[in-house]
Amino acid sequence: MAHVELSISDPHLARSPDPTESSLDRWAATVADAAEPSLVIDDKAVIVAVSASFEDLLGLTESAIDRPLVDGVLQLLDFGDGGALDASEINKTPPLLALSSGRLARGLVRVRCATGPRTFDAIATPLLQDGEVVGSLTFFSTV
């Protein structure tokens, strides 16, 4: 039988964040260097940071930074007919649902990419600053 040992670190010994740097800035710097396909959006759903692997996954040829997530970068498709996703469904996608709900969100998204439509499993978490949602962080995985 396998043995698993867990330990919990003392949160009071954790590194104190730089008070001049926002939570959004810290996550943006992390995602910009991340190997995983990921992105950070602000509370207006504007892209703050993307990983190089996310750009490769979508086949982006220009920077996604400072562009709106929906229609600006992600062209979301309906699973049924392959057309543009209905506006009433867009806010239910993980990056936007994490913003509006302040909770973890996960789901499949169909996106128009440079090489054609692709489906991704997306998991998003809200990013908080002083108890308020200031953005979301989303990881993508090809299905």
C-alpha cells in the first residue's frame, strides 16, 4: 500500500506580498512566464497576461494584451451548430463566470483557432484584492 504524507505550512510564515504590487500584477507576471496555457483578465474582461503556450494553442499572431477577451481574442463557438456562441451563454464561460460569481468555474469551451475550431477544458479562479474580485486566472487544456 502506498504511503502519502502531507504537511501544512504555517500561513504566518508565508512571504508577505509587496504592498505596491496588486494581486492582478503578481498573477500576470506569473502567467507571462508560465509553461501552461493560461491567461489573466481584469474585472472588465480585458486580457492582462497570457502565456506563450496559450498564444500557440490559439495560433495568435498578434499580442492579446490589452484586448477584450471575448471577440477580441476568444471567438467562442456554439457546440451545436458551430456558429458564434449566443450572447446569453458567453457569461457562463469559465473566465467570465469566475469574475461574476467570485467562485471557481470549470467547463468546456469551443473556440475558433487559426487551425480551425478546437475544444478546451477551461478552469478559472477569481483573483481577489482586499476581498474584491479584480480579475480571473484561467488554465486551458485541449480535449
